[in-house]
Amino acid sequence: MSIFQVVILIFAVTQFYWIWRGYSLAQRVIHRRNLRLAVCTVVLALYLNMLAFNFGWFGFRRTPVHLTLTDALLVAPFYTWLATSIVAFVVVILFAIPQGIASGVRKVSAKKDEVESAPRRQFLERTAKVATAAPFVAGAYGLLYGRLNLDTHTQIIRLPKLPREFEGFRICQLSDLHIGPFMPAEEIRKYAAIANELKADLTVLTGDFVTWDGETQKPVVDALRGLRAPYGVYGCLGNHDAWAGVQDSITALFSQVGYRILRGENVPIVSHGASLNLIGVDFQSAKRFGPSPAVPNLLGNIAGLVDRDRVNILLSHNPDTFDRAAEMGIDLSMAGHTHGGQAALEFISPEIAPTRLVTPYVAGLFQKTGGQLYVNRGIGTIFIPVRLGAPPEITIYQLTRG
């Protein structure tokens, strides 16, 4: 059985479970049988239509770059429900195990023991209800607030080889915009304005400007065209830019507005005769990632661009290039890609992030011999328009000798 079939099976099981729970609730609340059947039929019909719409059974739909009523009423609630219903189902299963054990114990216990265990049984049942409701509450929070709660983070970067002319040099990073109905063009313009207000010397963009639809490339470039920095705006491309087939065309569009996308290239950032070596690469991975094939010689296309006598800064969408970059002598890597886990659950533990199944470099600063890496949590979302414990981020790097 393929992974896709397993996912479909899990989805089907969870949905049948919640349909049964919904009907059980209707039986308790609506006592007239005909009315109950009518209400349940209407709700089921609406659900099936929403399911068909979101899975594209009504035909292909272009990605809107503004929030539409359809997306607000049909798409966002459905995908939020999709994720939270599966998580809540897992919670139900986890609580069902101790409840089943407790039920078995009660059957073999004396009546006295059963009376004594009643308060504990009621506590467990109440706890199970609260825990089951928690994913739905968290999903609503992540949709309505978490994905818009921008964090502007300043990160001090100490570089022993930094020329004195670059002491205090500031670099602004934006990543993973994913223009679409839940990161519309007007919202991106707002973030571009915020980036300008931070007064960085250099601004960098680290990929995933679009998600699946190549037609959204022009609106995202237009939304970013207001970015300004004294030393320019540079960027690299992400995996979604490759998957949407816009690598060449979006590079040309950025060039038209004065921004340079570095694709296996470097450029000197010069100040008062001293310079930094800024390098950029397309998405690279040592293992196959979706339609992206594995790269046998990771960062091999920029090996000749690294200058050991200067500070080397790499723009690489995928943080997994960091290990190889540090070996090559790249002092600082700037990445995105992970969205900080998008649902990291940091209020429970910083380690709880689905992205950790894919990479150890989820968010923040990482250091090892030879270099440093910072992973920006990005601005947009994919699949589910929810952020939980991983707010959108604009990063300001302040370079210093040390």
C-alpha cells in the first residue's frame, strides 16, 4: 500500500468517525426523526460539495491572489477541519486506550471499587472531551490569528573575518511568501513596507514566491517591487518555484524591477573598498524531494565561487545544504523552506514540529565548525492556512566582528 493510499484511508476513517459522532449528537438534540434526517442530509450534502470543490472534482481552479468569498467560506474552513479532525481523532484513540483498560478493570472489580473509581472515571471522561476539543480551538486560532501574527526578529551574527567597513551592516530577509488567497498581494505589499521601515542595508529573498500556480508569478513580483535597500535586493529560488515551472520567467520578472535572483552565481557587496561575497543557489537536496531529484554533488555548482579570504554568505532555500556549506567555508547560510514547522506546538515543547521528520534545521540559528545557518520561518503557508507556534517572520541580521 502506497503512502498516498494510507493517507486516503486515514482520512476516510476519521471522516466516517466524525460523521457518526455528528449523527449521535443530532439524535440527542433533535428528537423529531424527520427533522433530524432532514438536517443531517443537508449538512452531509454541504460537506460533500465542499469536499468535491476542494479536491478539484468540479475542475481546475486558478489560484486567486486576493482573498475571495469562496476561499473564506469553503477553502479555509475545510482545510482547517481536515487537519484538526485528524489530530482530534488521534487524541480520541489515545484516550480510548486507558478508558478501555479502566473499563476492563471495573468489570472484574467489586462494586465497592467501582463506586470509588467513579470520580476518577468522570475526570478521565471530562479530560478526554477537553483534549478532543483542543485541536479544533487551536486550528481556529492558527487560522484567524497565528498566521498573521508577524514576528520581526533581530539576529546578531558574529563573523571573525568581517571587514570593519561592514560592522553593524544590516540584512533583511523575507522568505516563503506563497502568494495566494491566504497571503494575498495586498498583504505582501504590507510586509514589503514593513521591511523597508526596518532600514536594512541589504534585502534578500529566499524563495517559494509561488506555490503551484505559475500564473501567480507576476502578482507576487509586482507586490514586492516596492522593496528598497541601499545595497540592493537579491534572492534565490525555492522548490515550489521549480515545481510551478517559473524559475526562468520569475527571474526575468525580478530583473525588470531591479532585483537580481542568484542561480549558482555570486556578487560582491562592496562598501568603502571592502566586500562580502554573496552567493545564491536554486533549491538543492541530497535526497529526492517531491518532483525535485536528488543532487549527487550538493552545492557542487558553487564550489568555485567560495572565497576563503572574504566573508561568504549563501542564499539557499533548503536549510539541508548547511552541512555541506560549512564544509566549503561558507560563513553564513540563510534559508527558509520549513515555515518553522508551521504547526510547531512550541507552547508544549520546541521539539514538537512535523518538519523535524524532514530536517533537523527547523527554525532559528544553528552553528557548527565552519559556518552558521539561520532558518527563517517565512511569511506564507501551504496546504493548510494555519500557523501555530510558528508565527510568520521577517529577519534582520546585524553583522559584527567576533
